[in-house]
Amino acid sequence: MRRYLLYIVSGVLVVGLLVIALRPNPLLIDAEGVSRGPLERTVTEEGETRVIERYRITAPVTAHAARITLEPGDSVTAGEVLLRLAPVTAPMLDARTYLQAQARWAAAVAALESAREEAAAARAAAESAADAYARSQALSTEAWVTERALEEAAAERRRTAAAYRATQARVALAQAQRDEAAAALAPVRLSEPPSGGGASSSQPLSSEWLSGESFSLELRAPIDGVVLHRSFESAQVVQPGESILEIADLSRLEVVVEVRSEDAVGITPGMAVRLERWGGEGPLAGRVRRVEPAGFEYVTALGVEEQRVRIIVDLETPRTEWERLGDGYRVQAVFILWAEDDVLRVPSSALFRKGEQWGVFVIEEGRARLRSVEIGQRGARLAAVVSGLEAGEQVVVHPPRELSDGDRVALR
């Protein structure tokens, strides 16, 4: 009997060892717990800061701009002179053009002298006619001069006076033509003539006439702010409408975010926004001010065409906490579509479709048990549980394809 009992015990041990040896090893899995806490449903996109009001200083006319001493980042005050524009220097004259200009000037000088001589003769004639009329008028009182002779003397006086005024006008015209011809020989534009009369008729305009300072135009700062950008540094000629400086008030910033059109439908003005990864400590608070009504096409780096919509966000955090932000800085905007402070949550990576329902694997006594669950709002990493799970239970995250209901599992 002892021998038979020994054989039986040995056989049982061998069978047990074979069962243990042939039993499949438990699947190694990752697990997380079901918990209660806050949950948000968000849309996250990258955006950039933008000054609300940007002032571009441009050239109003063709002019010569002086060297710009202001640097990007320099502060300016409203009314401060930013730049002075001077008239463009006249082009250099070649020999032929110079000789032609001199000839025109000489002709203008001669015409002026001729007009002055004509004016002198007309003045003498007018004075003589005036004296004759005065004598005739005196003699007419004693009937020495007939009434008709007096009328003829008066008419002659008026004619000579009108002729003198006409010659004065021709002198003024000849002077202007002389000045115009002299200006063609000048290196810069003309300023107002010096007090005391015009230039001499025998030579071109003197150097005291030649000055561009009286034509300088000052460009002033429209607001208190800082210089964002300058288009050039050294002195140069600028054309009408050409950009010179950009000025803005950096205390007034907004954030521009481009989101997909299907996400923009759920974003409304007044919605809270959390601005992250901006370079400082902690997120910044923002609020949607405007959802632009028109979308535009955007092609991703992978060549995928998307319709995007711009969202304008106002910063609500005090400026003292983000004063280092500038124009065109990148931030990450998190639009809070839905939020709850206390909900039952399960990792989204543990969920999978089970027909028309959602399913999870719950770990019970070392085995994975398939369970159907009802899911509510879904966040970026967690989902709200309506029914099917309780707080504290462990679920398999990223369940492998070979995992089935009742399989033995072990944590990695």
C-alpha cells in the first residue's frame, strides 16, 4: 500500500507540474485607475500674439529720408519727430544740358531787361499824360481848353496808365521765367527769396537762395509706443506710400489662432481660453472676442488641405504677468468647450468600440474582465463615465489585440 500511495502522489505531482508548465503566461499590460475629478473638453491649437493697433509710418511724397536713428524696441511719445524728409536733390547736368540751361537763363535775363525798359518807357508816358491832363483841367476852368480836348487828355491818361500796368505784369512774368531758368542751374530746390528783392538779372540765383531746409517735412509719432520695425537704416530716397517705420503699443495685445472650421463651429465669443507654452510661468487667461465669419484654405506640411478660421482672443491676465510678450510671439491656445469640476473619469486609451457600445477591460483578481460602459463628454486624455464603472477600479490602457475576456494579466 505504501508503494502504491507513493506512486499516486508522484503521479499527481508530475501532472501538476505539467499543468503549471503548459499553462500560458499572463499578458503584460498597462493599467490606470478610474477616478473622480475635473474634466474639460477642449480644442488646442497654436496661435501668435498681435498688437491690436499697428501704425505704419509711410512717405507721403517722393523725398530724401535722413538716416533713421531709432532702433526696434525704442520707446516714442506721441508727437515726437521720428524722421525728417527733405526734397530730392536735383540731378547732375551733363555738358549739353548745362549749356542749354545757361542759354535759357541768358535769354530770360535779356527778356527781363527788355521788359523793364518797356516798363520805364510806359511809366514816362503815363506820367506825361497825367501832367497834360492836369494842365488841360486847369485851363478848362477859364475856357482856354475845350471840353472835348479835356476828354481826350483824360482818355490818354487812362490808356498810358493801363499800358504801364501791362508792362509791370510783363516784368513780373520775365522775372519768373528768369528764376525758372536759374533754378535749372541750381544744385537744390529754391527756398523763399531773401528779403530785399529778387536776384540780380545779370547772374543766376545766388547761393543764399539755394536751401532745402525750408522744404523739410517732419514725420511724427501718432501714439505713445515702441518701434516694431524699420524698413531701412541709412539715408535714401523714398517713394509715396513706401513704409518707413512701424509703431505700436505693446500693452494692447491680442492672440490670433487658426482652427479647423469644424472646431470653429463650437467656439463662440465670450468662451474662456487658456494660453499655455508662452515662455513664462503658468498659463494665461484669455477670452474669445471674435470668430471671423470667413474661412480660408490651409495646406498642412503633409499636403492635406484644410479649411481654417481665425479666432481673436483677448488677454485677461494683468499685463504685469506677460509684459515680456511682444508682437508675433507663439502661444498654445486651449479653448474650453465644456468643463466640470467633479466627474467620474476613465482614460480614453482604455476605451474601444464594442458594437454600438463602448467597452473596457477591468482587472479583477488578476484577470481581464470585459465590461460595457456608457461614456459622456470626452477630454484630451480622459472621458466622463455615465455608467459601468466605479471609482478605484483598474482598467487596461492600450489593450493588446490578443487580450480576451477572462485572460490572466500582469502589470508591466
